[in-house]
Amino acid sequence: MSTNNALTPGKWIIDPAHSTLGFVARHLMVSKVRGRFTDFSGTLIVNEDGSAHAEAEIRVDSVTTDNDQRDAHLRTADFFHAEQFPTATFKSTGFRVVGDDFVVDGDFTIRGVTKPVSLTVEFLGVNPGMGAGPVAGFEAKTVISRRDFDITIDMPLPDGGTVIGDKITLDLEVEVGLQG
């Protein structure tokens, strides 16, 4: 069977084996560093009336950029302060249709700081799955300011600019499965 656009009411759970929670940051003002989190969970509740609510929790100590030294630095108080703030969370506050996409508004918390964010979401459809029930796919993106979340390290460069840029792109690819 092929995909369709019928998202059945119920509780949908993120499948971390088929999902990626990634980010992109500017490095030295001229290139980009990509990273992801490997330990996360989340739910999407779709109600009978079509309304929905989404939540996610991310273990920030699971950050990886494929560079052990950089990853260790990202876990420190300079960045995620993983020892004091082990999780980042997202809780939706609303869903809107914008053109062919959806926008999911919500509260995003990093380092104990909560700020509103809006994720532009592309719904990829529903598939009957491989025997464990239906699955659905989404791609979502937003840009945040790391300074808004109290990640204020700048590491200035001698000729101007900083080692890491302020704007961070969050790039999510999520597969969810309907729970029985």
C-alpha cells in the first residue's frame, strides 16, 4: 500500500530508530557544523476532533557532531550544561495550516530557559507499516537564537566575528507509530 494523508486519532510515538533530531551551526563565520541527538522520545496525540498536541524530550548529553572533543565541550556549561540541565523539551501550544505545510507552535526549553518557537512542518503521509501498525512521517525546521536560551559563549575571532554563530537551524525528520 502507498502512503495517504489520513492521520488516525490516537497516540503516536516517535520511533527513534527512524528519526533524526539534528541541528546546524555556523563555524568561523564561513562553514557549518552539523550535529544530532541520539537519545530522545516524544508523542503526538491526535484527537477525534482533529486537534493535536505534541511533546518531545531530548537528552542533551546524547549530542554528537562526530567529533569527541567538540561533543564534550557542547556538554559543558559553555553550551548545554548537561549536568545541571540534562533534558531539552518541546511542548506544542498550537497547530496551523500555512499553504501546503503546517506550523507547530510550542514552548522549547533548553538550559531551563523556555521560549516560544514555530516549526514549519511537512507531513509526509501515513503508511500501514510492517505489521506493528501505521506509521507517519514528518520533516520540520526552525531557526533559533542560541543566546535566547542562555548559550552566550561567543569566542571572538581576532579579525571580527565569532567561532560559533548565534543562529542555529533545527532540522527534524520524525517517524511516529500509532499505539494500539
